[in-house]
Amino acid sequence: MKQSVAILSTLAAFVAAEVPQELSHKFLLTAVQELLQINNVFQIQDPVFGLLGAAAAIEGAGLVTNLDCLQQITADEAFTNALTLTGVERVNGLANALLFRALEKNTGSVGLKSVDCDEEAVNAEIAAISQHQDPASEGAAQINKDIALALAVQLAAVGADPTLALLAGTFAPGDLDDNTGAGNTCDDDDDPVGCIFTQNLIVPDASIEEINAAVEAAGAGAADAADAAAADVDAELVADIGDLAVRTAADSGIVAGVAARQNANVQSFAGDLGGAAPPVIEVGGDRPFEVNGATFVNIGAALERSCAIQNNACSNAANAGQLEGGTGQCGEQEAQCKAQAAQAAKTKRRANKVRQTGALDFGSCSDPSIIFADGLDGRNEASFAPANKADFSQGSALNINIISNFICSALSSACKADEATVQACEEGQAAADGLEGQDAADAFNAALGI
């Protein structure tokens, strides 16, 4: 997002009154700003103003006079503009507009709820959801969970992955006695994806199972979709959400999001005797891995160099008396680091082999194909559904994108399929887009070699 000096100055002027977190989901702001430019009827300066309190919002609200509704109006206009697009761009645009509508707005203190919009949205999908509330406010856990589940249903309805609803989550509750109003927030304009993801600060509103149940129930007309207990918040799910944010940013065509993924550190060894192992950066090109300025063709060699550098630092620290226990522990740490490097290299080789041979690895799951048939889930018309309900527990849908999105997401997360398989699934999704009935199912299945 290219923000003007005027926008940044306005935000700075209100930091004392409104604790900043409006940039925490940065890639969504970038995506919605692009949608606004298609036809900015209300002359809204930037979507970020919809996440501010009324006093700050007025500076960039354009022709909008009901400032409590600026976020909804921004999302509504973005959604309307996305409807003019086609294919994947249309689905991504609709999803980003929905996600933006569900983001938490700034308020003046920890535990203070934001005011709801008192106008009806033009688009029913936008009208079906509202903004997250301060997680320290009364009843916020259930309120925000209900919002996430409603958002998931609407995402599925437009052909997007319903688990993307987790991206609209907010922070852990702040301390009500904190007079600074800071809570557990972050705000970083230089983070292209969003600091709530990259700093692992996001709290999941619901479990994947609850989201899937809500979508399935909505499709089948059931009354109580989200009856289960609140999901446990654990580091693995938070990390999955962060990865999902990076991938979603990239899939939305945001260059910054793609760059963040390409320049990732692939050294994940956690030992820190003598200091952490230096990062192994995936930079692309003929020698795609870099360690301290040196480049390598193979990930295994790069990771082993990282392990060796760490071992030297550990030994030096032990010999200098800065690290108790002698140098033997450094050798043990290097052996552990190299063992992990060997496994990473094996995984990379398997992915490369898959790309060359076309034989896909579905991880812990099997048969991710889609069927098209009459009478699924009691429907009167033919619909799409996963052939393997044991691994892909998604209800039937009239839109194949709902099923293909779910399967591709599950392959990446729950099934732990490799990158080549996920890429093939996404290619199948694109191939099926625009086709109907069995032709759409056949196009998707063919891409996965089924």
C-alpha cells in the first residue's frame, strides 16, 4: 500500500487517543485498496480509515458521513467492485472484502467495544458479518467466534476457502488495568503481510473442525452449526494461520507477499549453544540458497554450512570460557543440526522428484478427488463433493470452487502434503474454474493425476 504523507500524519496525530493496530493485517488493506480503485464511488482515501475511531476516520472518509459505518461501506464497495472481475481474481477479491469487514476496529481503551454500523449493506454477504470486538471486552470470545463462523459461511458461498476466516482474528485479551491502552497489539507499516501474523500474535477464533461444521450446516440447512467448545489456542495453529496469510497475500497478487515467501529462512534448527544457526535464505535462481553471503545449489549443503558456522561459534565460546560444558556439547549440537538438515534435503528431493515424474504425494490423506452426482446430502439437484469424506469432511456444494478450495487447503494443512501436490491442486482448481458439472470435476481430478 502506498500511503501518502497526509495519511501517515493523520494516523500519528491520533496515537494518543486510539492505540494503533489498524496495520496489523496489512496485506488485506493492500488488497482492498486495489479493489477500491476500480470504482471509488465514495472517494474513500484508504481502507485503513475504516478501522479507526470516528475522530480519525473523518480525515479519509471521502463522501461517507456515517463514520461508524465507514468500515462496512468500504468493504461493501470493495465487494461490489470484485463482482466485476472474473475467475480467481473475482474469488480473491470477494474474499478480501469479506475479511476486511470482519477486522477489529481501534477503540480508545482496552476492553472497549467498537460501535456497530446502523445501516444495511448493499451486498447480503457483507451484511451477514460484522467487525471483531476488543478481545478483552465482555463476551468477546463467543462474539468473535460467531463472527468467524459467519464469515466462513460467506467465504464458502463466494467460492473461497472458508478456513480463511481465521485470518480475520485478533489479538489475545489485554489487561483492563493497563492505562496505556496498548493491550497485546502491534502496528507495522513496513510488514507487507501483517505483524499479527509474522509476530505470531493472532488468536484463532475457532477450530478448523468448527469452521467446516458451520459451512456444512449452512449448506445442509442445519440449525446449530457451532455448538462445540472453544478451540484450544496452540502455537502450531497460529503458525499455520501465519503461513496461510503469506500464501493468501501471494495468491491475491500482492508482490510484497510473494517476496516475503521467496526470501524465507529455511533453517529451522532450534539449538542455540554459541548462538543460533545462521539463517539459510531461499533467494531463487541457479544457486537458490544463501548463508552469510555464500550461495549453494542444494538445500542440504546450505543447511550443513549453517550448522558448521554455529559449531565454530559454539567451540570458540567454550574455549574462551564463555560457555560451560566444553566443546563436546558443540559437536553433539552440530550432529543434531546436520540430522535435521539431511531430513530437510530428503524432503526437498522428494518434492523435486514429484515435479519431474508427476507422481503426487498426498501426505497423510488419500484420494482428494471430487465427485459430481445427484442426491448428495439430500439435494434435489446434482452437486459437487469430496469423494473421500474420511479425509476431506466438506459437505456438498453447487459451486466446485467451494470443494476444491477446501481440498487444497486440507492438503496443505491437515494432510501435510508437499508443495508440488498443493501446487497441482491449485492448478486443478484453476482448470475447473468456468467449467460445469462432470467436466469441472474431471478437470480438477486430472490435475491431481486421478
